[in-house]
Amino acid sequence: MSFLNIEEDSLLVMQRDRLCKIENVLKIYPSVKIVTGSDLINNKKYTETFYLCSKFPQYIYLTTQYGVLSYDPLVLIDNNGQKRNDIKIVDDNLGKKCKNLFENDRHILVTLLEITIHDKTEHRVINVTEELSTILLI
């Protein structure tokens, strides 16, 4: 990321360690922009001033799908058979959807967003869907 690339709907590290989706950019001078963005992990809004000489931290942004082995406690499994039990669904709507699908014996896929900035990784469940198996008849 560079100062010239700061534009709406792009991603930018704000507040030193928060990856945000840019919602508004106000150009004050050719070398000054006031940026408002929404944090991808906690949905908080931040406003920050950036200058032509500002430094922009690098980040790693990954999304991974997991199957759900159990709901309470939540246990996830990836395609390699590795289990995770350190994830919580903080979004009430996604939590209710996951619980409902699990209680109705559905196969569930959870999409996990993982963001790493300065060797610190945070994650958030961003989607819950029912896994629809397809059978190919030949």
C-alpha cells in the first residue's frame, strides 16, 4: 500500500495494527488524506490522517473453510484433518445459523478470516453455510 493507492473499498492498516476496509477518503491537500475505515475483525470505525510520507505496515489476509465437528464447544476441522477449538463465533446471526444447522444434523462449512499484522494474528468467522454434497452419477 502506498499513499497514492488509498481509495474507497481498498484495505489499509489503521491505528498501527487494525486492518480496515476504507469507507471514505477526504483529500485535504495533495499530500494529506483523512481516511475512515471499518475494522474487519471487530467492525469498529476508525478515522486517521495519512501523509505522503506515511509508512504502511504489511499484512497477511487469509480466508479458510472449515467443517464443523461440534457446536458447543465449537470444534472445526480443515481439509487436512487438523482440528481447531480456539475459535468463537462472535456474530449473533452467524452463531444462531451455525447452531440451527448443527441441531438439524446438517453438514456445516465455516469461513474463517485470519489477519496477521506485526506477527499478531486475529481471526473472525465471516460466513456459515450448509455444505451441499453433490453426487455424480455416471
